[in-house]
Amino acid sequence: MPNREDYIGVFDSGVGGLSVLKALLQELPGERFLYFGDCANAPYGTKTTQQVKDLTFAAAEKLFCRGIKALVVACNTATAAAIDDLRAKYPDGIIVGIEPAVKLAHDHYPQGKVGVLATPVTLREEKFAHLAENFSQMEITPIPLPGLVELIEKGEDPEAFLQPVLAPYRNKLDAVVLGCTHYPLIAPVFRSILGQNTELLDGAKGTAQQTKRRLLAADLLEKGEGCVVFESSAEGDFEKRCKTFLEEKS
């Protein structure tokens, strides 16, 4: 049985889930987090659905074997491809995923023009189709961005890559949903290209709030000093990169 003192596992294909971890730290400052970035297999967004499922299951098993009390899938692609199967495999576990913030966009602009930036896997899965169908009164434009995650993982400037894709939408959308957890890491670039009148939305805060609700319902909330442990499937300066980002964004 899980204990209050156990870690919350947070999983992403790389550094993108830090945007979710940041929201979790704000919502749950007393918790202990184990952040795992599957950098050796990134990016997920251009892989087949089965490949993403296999990688997600492997990461989840690794974290559950460590004795975590909850798993946050801080990757839109992994959530879209594998979250239902994950919950079926671990029916007693607390498993929280992240989805494109289409509902939040609807709350702000119920009949507005909304772009959804995401990986090809996220946009082709049924979860996104159902989201779009539920909020069909909005004018939703899916905009796949294959290749962007690689640039963010490498720390390269993505503006030249994004400019030709997004320039046609400048000042023409009420909001843009950042449907990949990597994308909030470069929010200023999106604002520069899309225009200041386009609101940027993501699902990190909602995911953190849902995690808190699930832990509260299970009587597993911890109110300690809090900490974060960083691990990666690839060698390198992953922990340093993660800490630098969190310090810059705090």
C-alpha cells in the first residue's frame, strides 16, 4: 500500500514535463517528486502509437517498481496513446495524464478561433478527436509541429523553424493551445510569432489540480518539506538542465 511519504512519479519523454512539474510544485509544495525523462527515446511525437505505448508502459513499470504513490504522465503524446491502457493495467493506482487544454480554451472563447499545436501522434489519436467534437462550437485548427520537440531538447533556437508554419496565423486566432508539454518552455517564441493578442493556454495547472484532488481523496497528501529527484534514460547533464529551468521559471 502506498504511503504519504512516497514519491509522486512524473514522466515525460524529456524535459517537456518540467512545465507540468513546475505547476505540481506550486500546487503541492510539500510533496516528494521523482521526475523521469526518457531522453534516450525522445521524441515520442513522431513514433507509431504502438511504439509510444511500449515506451510509456516501460517507464510506468520502472516508476511503480520504485514504490511511487501516484504517476503523472506529463506528456501529451503518451497520454493520448497509452493512458487508458495504463489505467487498465494499474487499476488501483493513481494515474493522472495531461490533455490539450481545449476545454480551457472553450471556457475563455466558447465560439472563438483556436489553434491546437501538438505532435502528430496527439492530433491523430481518438482522445483529441473526442475533445474537438465536444467543443465543436469553436473553430479549432489543428497544427502539427513534427521536429519541434527535438529542437527544444537540444536547446536550439526554434524561431526559424516556427516562423513559416505559424506566421499565417498571426493575430488571427483568439487562443492557441500548447498541446505538448515541451511547448510552454518556449512560450515567448510563440508570443512573438503569433502576436500578443493570441492567448497561450496549456493543461499543466489543471493536471496539477487533478493530482491534488486524487491524492486528497486517497488520504495520501504529504505536507513535508518537499523535494525533487531527477533521472533520465540517457547520460548527460539532465539534472543540471532541469534545475536550471526550474530556477529560471520560479
